[in-house]
Amino acid sequence: MSVLAVHQRGYSNAQLLAETDWLAEHMDDPALRIVDARPPQQYATGHIPGAVNLPGTNGIPRTADGEMASAEEFSLVASKLGIGSDGTIIIVYDMPNQHMGLVAWAFLYYGHQDVRLLDGGFEKWTRENRSVSTQPANYSAAVFNAKPVDAIYCSLSHAKAAHARPQAVFWDTRSLAEFHGAAEGHGKPPPRPGHIAGAAHLDWIELIDPETKTFKPAAELRALLESKGIMPDREVNTYCDGGRRGSIGTLVLMMLGYDNARSYAAGFSQWSRQPDTPVES
């Protein structure tokens, strides 16, 4: 099947994606760290050679109420995986699925400069008959100095303030059934099913071509977003139930050049548990 090259899709920030051809050519680069965001059992059955495992489900440290953990906690996680701050190119992948979103966005949030999603993910990699390993990667500990970038993060306090501003929009990336409160999603069932009042809905899966598993071209993505009122001149806070799908939305907005895109990582799981936050279904 034919896949349009990343540089031909019209993204404003195409550097947020890596192609499988590029990765295959740079596998021996000592500055490269490949991060497999799938669950450990999937990683164990076969992964891209040299990849370390940092699951998007529970590998990123969080506070008890779902906020992002301290810089020190994330630095420890990255350092133990052999991922340093200086000059490291980080490539994150899963099938593609929702796990890659939170992992890639987390590295950006904690201040890493060069983070890329593997376009087409492990499915495209294996479809092209590229090498796969079952040997866990093991690197010496590195020095990672996390420096949170608040401009791409939506905390609960920011979410409450933004919800009162007409120029801010919340983008719900969950399924339509979850949006309407008819399904529970991937985490604990929310006490108040539905969505953040006034939120726009666009399922994250609509961002990816169903045949090639690569991200859709920029013009198609912009048309999808703008049809939902998710405009480039607005502050866009993306969310799901716990940050994985929402963070993919944030990364796509960054790819398209949206200037004010934030991930509400704690998402609807946190919002629906507050005594003073409006919910619709």
C-alpha cells in the first residue's frame, strides 16, 4: 500500500514524526533511544531492536489525583532507562495505539527537545518485514534533568479557569459512546458519565489512516478539527479519561502548528470527580 511521505503531508512541525525508513537507517546512532510504549507483555513477545519499554498505561509517574508527577520523579524514570537530556533523539511507538501519546507528550512536557512518534508504529514496521527482537534492551543509567513546560500542560486549576473563557475549547478524544456517557472507557468508571460541558468531540482514531496506520495529511486533519470548532486561534485543551488519547490530540495540534495546545492529562476521570465542575451527557 502507498504511504505519502511525512514531508509531503503539509505539517507545520513534521519533525514530530519519524518514518520507519529513517529509523532503520539510524538504528546504530548512539544518540538514539527508541521507546516502546506498549504493555510489558507485548514488548516481551517482540519489539524493535534496542527499544526500551516504558508503558503508556502506568509507566509515566502521576500523582494520586492524576496530575503529572514532579520533575525529579520523571527524571529518575528516564535516567534508569538510559535516556539522557542532552542530544538524545527519542522515538516513541506502539501499534500505533493510544499509549504512545502520553509517553511522547510526557517527554516534551518534561522539557526534552527532540521527541518523535514513529509514523505507522510497530504495525508498519513489521509489515515492512523489518527486524524484531525479544531481547530486552539494557543501557547504562543516564542523566535526565526534567524541566516542565507548563505551556503544553492543562492542570485541574488551569482547566477550571480555561472553562470559563470563551476563547478556550476542550477537545474530547474519546469514543462517541464515552462522550455521551454510554460507555465507561479505559479507567475507573466516572461518577458522572458524559463529558466536560461544552466540549467538542473528535475520536482520536479519526486522526490515523485506517489502512496505512499513519497520520492523515495536514489538510485532512485541519478540516476534521475545524469542522468541530477546534480552531488554530483558540486555546485547545485535549483530554480523554487519563491522558493517553488526549495527548495524541495535543501532538497532532503541535504538528499542525497550533500555538496554544495543552494536554489535560488527568482528564475526565479527574474532572467528573470534582464537586464544582460542569458535566454534560
